[in-house]
Amino acid sequence: MTSTSSQRSRRDRPLRIGCASGFWGDSEAGAAQLVRGGQIDYLVFDYLAEITMSLLARARAKSPEAGYTPDFVKVISKLAPEIQAQGIRVVANAGGVNPKACASALAAALQNQGLSMHIAVVEGDDLSGQVAALRSEDTREMFTQEPMPADFLSVNAYLGAQPIAAALDAGAQVVITGRVVDSAVTLAPLVHEFGWSWSDWDKLATGSLAGHVIECGTQCTGGIFTDWHRVPGWDNMGFPIAECDPDGASFILTKPAGTGGLVEPATVAEQIVYEIADPRRYLLPDVTCDFSQVRLAQDGPDRVRVSGAAGTPAPSTYKVSATWNDGWRLLGTLMIGGSQAAEKARRVGEAILKRCTRLLGERDMPGFSETSLEVLGSEATYGPHTRTAHAREVVLKLAAKHPQREALELLAREFAPSATSMAQGITGFAAGRPSPSPVVRLFSFLIAEDRVKPRVELDGRAVSFEPAQVNRETAPAADASPAAAAPPAASGSTTRVPLLRLAYGRSGDKGDTANVGIVARSEAAYQELLRVLTAQAVQDYFAHVTQGPVRRYELPGFQALNFVLEKALGGGGVASLRYDPQGKAFAQMLLDLEVDVTPSVLDTLP
């Protein structure tokens, strides 16, 4: 019999869900902090980025027992007695490309302590078995329309919350998944506990927003906040807790008492705009979300109430992220000091690349397929907006791509000789030579929902599971945001100020696309942003890095703008040779943009 939420009793009080990991490699302190001081009902973890999947796929290729995140097993086995004593349940996408191996490793670690827990596994995201059929159908990359490469490292669909909820319905204390959307590990417990229907679109959107806010760990509790100087306790940052109401109309974002960090509308707003593209159409396997009218209100110290999310039927397709090897890359650095350091560094970098190109030719090897030279400390990433042309201490970053590893090993050997044959003041060799690494590229595409078959096991036995039959959106619009009206001209005199005076900012990536969210510091400031911060203004500012169009989206609910910059990251991830391949500094760069504003607006700023 298929397990459903309707077969379980309903919870009539708020549910507290704590997130202990925003990525593979996050602090191990988060889980213990939440278990011991968070008064949580659920402990969730988010480990998987696109590059993480490729790393785990390579690990499994070397060993059939690998392919998951071992950090999770270590953390949960250590905390298991306390987790069991408090009745906390755990949901994590720690399974990577091998969820069953992760479950087996955790069960063995628990058994060594004389403990046991009901462990469920969610699979079905691995679509590598369908590659041949998809190739025969001429499946194309959804953003570039490129054909499929010859081989893949990993091919995984983003599953939703339904199979996780089914595992919880069946009695799982721990649910381990492979690739799921980040917010699913939070939405599933809410549906399970509150008995929400899979067609309660607004509730599903609210639960998904809760998951989106906490999925990056301390990023919503003051981590990487624009006003960093106001955030206390970086050494003991509070991990996030979503306190969710049964009615699905709102939730509270908070953190454990006595921990560092800061929870206020601005810190939460920055996280909401993080990597969401069109906020009116945030597409997930369970619901299409509209976050444009979300409202944020302080609800006590380090407590923010989040409301106003709306939902419509989910798309009829799943997004699939596949990764593949595209040759090799090398990235190395040298420090160069003294007068005219930036100029010396540029000449050193050019000379090293020229020398290696000549040596490759002498070996009958082709030249580098791509190179990158950045002088860090001279604000090279700012392009024409640099203000530190006369720095006396810089770091030369050289990077290159080549089909053959041997070519990049030659480049690695030519870094050190520059210290005796080129500029004076070259140092920074203590870490040794850089090593080539594979170029892992992302190939994203859509697949019909009925071709993805999630599977659930509990303690090694299959749990009967069929996705809920709900209406799905069959012909989604490419862009649901209304066309922006022409900004009104400023009336009267204006004052030129950096954008930082008016707004907060947060940026991130999706493949080769950068996402820059800007949150106004007041309602009056928002009206000025609508006028001065157009898509064209942002495109002009980032013209030195952006090769595609820039789109602007509005979130009037909490007075924010979101900008999507296409082809802005040099390929993105480890396919990029840039020092900031994920655009993490883009928002900070944009906040330096000087804009002309009405002087009275400055009086409205906090």
C-alpha cells in the first residue's frame, strides 16, 4: 500500500527545522549546535552542488563503496544518542551518487555503538541509464542548445519532496537522498507533519521558501551579510531554524539562543534573492513559486516572520544536471611586491604564458585552448572600475586549459623560474607547484516528469511509492515578470552616492549565469533603485565580464531587485579560469556603483 500523509495524525503546533550544512565542507559544529541548543524537531543537511556530484561520481568510479559525503556519517553517528533521545528526525541529500552505500555506512557506524535507527534511502535521480535514448532524441543543453557530449560523469534529475515525505510516512528516522532540490529536505517534513495536500500550492510555496532560506546554512543568519560590521560572533555563528506554522501562511526564521549572527529582515532578504533568477517563477518539482510579494517583519530578537509566498502548479518537466570532462585546467599564483607591482605582475604572467606556448610548439603540442591572467590586489576583477593601480603588493593568478594534462604540468614547472629570470620581488612558492585538475562542465536539460521514477527503501526494504496525481503546468511561459516601466526622470537636484548607501546585495551563480540581488534599505530608496538601477546600467557596469544579456526582476514585497547576467562567469564552476568563477563578489562590486539620487532619500535610510 502506498504510504501517504493523509494516513497520519496531523500536527497542530509549529515545527522547528534546523539546517546544519549549506555545502559539502561546511562546519561540523552546526549539527551539534542545533541538536543541543536548537530545540528542533528535524535536522536537515544540504551538501550537493553540481561540481560536488561530479566529484562524488569520480570517487565512486574508483570504489563502488564511495560516492557519498562521509562527513554526514561522522556527524550523525557521533550525535546519534542525543538525536534519538530527543526524537529528532534527520533528512539529508548526503547520498550523492550512492545513497545506499551512505545508508550502509551509517548503519554500521551506529551498530558499532550498539545503536540502530530506521534509515530510508531515496533513489531514482540517476538517469545515466537513459543517456542513449536521450541522445537519440537529440537532447540539447537547455541554455546553450549544444548537443550532448560523448560521455558523462554524472546525470541526475532534481527530485522533489514527495518521495522523502513517503519515507517519513513509513517511519524513517533518517532519510538519505541523492540529488533533490535543496528545499525538498525542508518541504517534505512539513507535508508529512501537517498533512498538506500536494496541490496546496501556496503552502508548498511557503514550505519551499523556508527550505530556500535555510538551505545555505548561516548565510541567512548574518553570514556574508553586506553590513558585516554589525554581525557579532563569527566564531560561533548560529545555524538557521525555520519555525513553520501548520497553516502554511508563514514561518519564523531564527537561530539557537546564545549563538553568534544576526537575524533581521535584511539578512533574510539577502538570502531570498540568492540565486533565484525570476522570483515570480521559481521552478521546483513540487510547485512553481512566486516570491515577489514576500513580506518580512521582525518578530522579536533574532526572529523574522516570512509570509506572502504564492504557488501555482509545478512544471511537467524535471531539470537534469549532467557533468562531463572537457580536458584539463591549471590555476597557480605568485606574490609580487614593490614599486609598480601590478605592471610587473602582468609582464611576468604574459612572459610565462609566452614561454610555455613556445615550449609546447617545440614538443609538437597545440597551444593552450584558453588562458586567464588576473592581478589580484590591483582590482583586476573590477575591470575599468579599478581604483588601486599603484598597489605595492599583488598576487599574480595564471590559469590555462588544455586537452592534455602534460601541457599544464609544463606550465606548472615554469612558475618558479620566473623568480630568477623576471621581476624582482616574486615569492609565494611555499605551497609547491600547482597541479592540473579536470575541467568539469555542466550540461543541463529538461525531461518529462513521467520518465523519472523515484524509489524509496526503508531498512533495505522497498516502500510502495507513487507520485501524487496533481495538475501540472504544461506550457510554462519563458518569463513571467511584467515588462518594467520606463523609469521616471529625477526631479530637481541630485546627489551622487555609492549604491551601498541605498542597498544591501548578495550574488551567486547558476552555471555560467550570475545572479545579483539588491535589497533597498528603505521604501524611498527602492523607488530610487527602480529609476537608476536599470538592466542596462548593470549590463554597462559589468561589460568587462558579461557576454550575454542582463534581465531585471522586481520584488516589491520586500523592496528588492534581482539581476540575471547571462554568460558572465567564463563558463562557471570549475569550467571557468577566473578567480571568482561563481560571481560571489559581483554584488559587492555593484554596490560600489555611483548613482545620482534625490537628496531627500538619504534622510529615509536607517
